[in-house]
Amino acid sequence: MKIFALVNPSLFPAVLEDRFRSVLVVGTWIERHCASNPNLTHSELAPPMVVEWSEDRGDRAGIVWTFGGYDFLCSREVRRALEGLGGQFRFEDVVWNSTVAGESTYYWPVPRKVVSIDTALNGIESELVCSACGLTRHRFKLRPLTLPAEQVDERDVFSVREIGVFSPVFVTEKYANELTGLRLPNLRLLDAGLVR
Ligand SMILES: [Zn+2]
């Protein structure tokens, strides 16, 4: 069974002029002190997503991407449409950094399911983030991925723990077909690998 990643259409292929506006993430990270060196901090992404509109001049679509990223926000209408497909997403709050942008309500859809992959099989390397406490992170990889069949249902939405618990968002072929049927604006489904 195939899987697809939900991506910003303007990144694949990358185009200079965005048709739709994106947002800049300005304050989603939690800082915590390093376990071994209190002068160091390690940051982690956490809800709510604090954003502001980027300077690009496109329209505000029902799906809004973080600039250059794989997190997206959705309007109330798009949230309803996604909920119509089932409870695969939870919807985290979005906080606007500037009041001029607050006229629309947007949510941050996050997959309820997080799966784990075999990093060796998928060629995902680790890098040392902090030499004081030995914190490591996996290098980012979008595709192609091979996922374990026992963790993924036929009609599923998930993130991958080793790549990012919030994004990218992956869906199975069956869910992808239903998502395509919704004809949501500003969304592309990118072939991202297989479940086997
Ligand atoms: Zn550390």
C-alpha cells in the first residue's frame, strides 16, 4: 500500500511566486534546560502554534502552510471537511502574533497517530545536537519511506516519530483518495513510499 505526504504545492516544484499566502511560525517552541549544562537550552515544538502572515501577497486559502515547512493550518470549513472523513486529526489552537491577521479562524491539524519507523532500513541518520547531554536527533527525510504494516491501518493518517510528531503528515492511499475528493485548496499529495 502506498503512502502520501501532504505538502505545499508551491514547494513541489518550488516556485518563486506563491499563489497563496503562508504564515511564519514565530513562537511555537518550548525551551527547556539541558540536563547536563544549565547554560544551554533545547527547544521543542509545542501547541499552540504562534504565527503571523508572511509578506507574500497571495490569497488566504482554506489551507495555509508554514513558510517553507510541512505544518499547515486549516480554516473552519476545511476542519469540518476533514472531520467528515473521521477523527484522524486533532485540531490544535493557532495564536496570531498580530491583531490585523485575526479576522479568520484557523486551526492546526495534527495527526492523532504517530508511528515509528526503522531508521536503518530507511537510511535516516542521527546527528548529535548537544555534546553536553548527548541529545541526538534524526535527520529529516520526506521520502521514500518504508513503514511497518502492523502500525498502519488501511485508511490512516499519521506522523512519524523519528521525523516529526507534528509534521509532515502522511496518509494511506485510501485516505488520500478521499482527501482528493474533497478538492481542498492549496494541498498536494506527494508519493512518499510504501507500507509493507
Ligand atoms: Zn544538552
